[in-house]
Amino acid sequence: MGVFVGIDVAKRQLDVVQRPSGERWTITNDRVRIAGLIERLRAAEGVALIVLEPTGGYEIPVVAALSTAQLPVVVVNARQVRDFARAVGKLAKTDALDAAVLAQFAEAVRPELRPLPDELTQELQGWLARRRQVLEMVLAEGQRLRTTTRAVRPQIPQHIEWLRHQLHDVDGALRTVVRRSPVWREQEDLLRTVPGVGPVLATTLLADLPELGRLNRKQIAALVGVAPLNWDSGQQRGTRHIWGGQAPVRTALHGHRVGRAVQSGDSRVLSPTLRGRQTEEGGPHGLYAQAAHDPEPDDAPPGRMEVGPS
């Protein structure tokens, strides 16, 4: 039958639950205690699966140690675990309860084991995450510039300019990381031959979508979250929407598409609200304006892309 383990990760501690025995314990989240956890799991007979959720990077040391010890560990989507908990009536939330739900999820769902990203891929993902953070700060400061007091206003453009320099440095680091891998260099060159694919989108696909090229078009669309999903019941035929999937990849694809539309003056891919704002204010708005700054877009005409709830 096997042993299924759920580990809830916090900054300072790890809560561990085993099924079907129900054994549970808590350890501090440090190298020595993680080594002891590995020995304890090795001593257990037939560990079939260990499941954790992503917790802002705090899970990386324990996941790396478990993987190095060749224990079957997988980091699962937190939304799936929350939905599972509600489905089985587990509405309360504590660290210990979360670990128990993770163990039950491992036993019932048995998510597929996936290879962990290597060191270079983790570095690329880190720079991509930093790029998204800097972009969010640029957009936030742009919104504040429109509403702040006259006395404070002069500081904001200075900060935006500094952030844009930071963005330039991050883009340089991304290019450097990609060029350090011969495989990535070849894949990036291939991706850049596709009309509309610039360096940012190509790098996002390399880092966050390693399955590209190994799955068919329907599978990859479902994985990213751009495959239209049915919403039917009885005689009712609901509107198809996209949902779930790889949000960073989906955002990069849509942002690049909209950015190209803004540059070309084709507003068909914009929502009616933003089309109105574009007309009223004489230019692109918010995130769509920033999307147009993706460097080196190709000259392919944009097509329609309908985006449902994410």
C-alpha cells in the first residue's frame, strides 16, 4: 500500500504527517533537522509519495534534500489542495491540519512525480520572477503618479526611472543565463523564428514551460491554461472560458499579444473597457502600455485572443 507523507512548510518549522498510520510530528526548518527527517523517512517502510505546497521559497531546501536522497517528492499546486480540502469537508486551517490534508491528498490523488529544475533553470526562474516584480512596481508607481499630491509627485518619476534601469539589468542577466546553456540558445533561436515572439516571451517559455515540444498542441494548451473549457449543464450551453494552468506563461503570451496590438493600433484584442479608455485617454492604459515595452517584437499582425477568468 505504501506510506504517504504530507509536509506543511513554514519559515521556521515543518509539520509532517504520515498516512495511513496517522503519525505526526514537527521539526524546525533547518539543515540538521531536515537531515533527521530524511533518515526517519528512509527508515519507514515503502514511502510511496511525499507532497508539499510552494511557500515562497521556504520549501526549496527540504525539497532539494528529499530529492537528493532519492525520495519521491512532488510540489503540488496549492489551489488543487485547497479545492481537495473543501471537497472532503476540511474547512479549518492550521499548519498541522494542512500537513494532514497534504498527506490525504497524496494518498487519494497520487500526483505524478516530476523532475525538479536544475540549478541553471532555478536561476533563470529567479530572474524571471524578479522581472515580474520590478514591472509590478513600475505599474504601481505609474498609478500613484496620477493620484498623489503635488509635493510628492516629483519623487515618483525618479523612482520609475531607477526601476527601469533595474529592469534593463534584469533583462541583461536573463540573456546571460540563457546563453550559458547551448540547449537553451538553440531553443531560444528557434522560438524567435515564430512571428510575435520576443526575448522576454522566449525566456518565459524556456524557464516555465519545459514541456514545450514534448506535448501535443491540445495538451500544451491545457497545461498553460489557454484551452477553452466547457461550461454546460443539461440543455444549457455555457460560454467557453480559459482557466487555471500556468499563470505566468499565460500572462506573458497575452501581454505580448496585447502589446503588439497596442503598437499596431489594432484594438480587437482589448476588452471593451480598455478600448474605451484607450479612445478617451488617447493612448494605451496600464498593463497594456507596459506590455508594449517588451523589446524586439516581430511584425506579425495580431489576432484575437479571448481571455476568461484565471
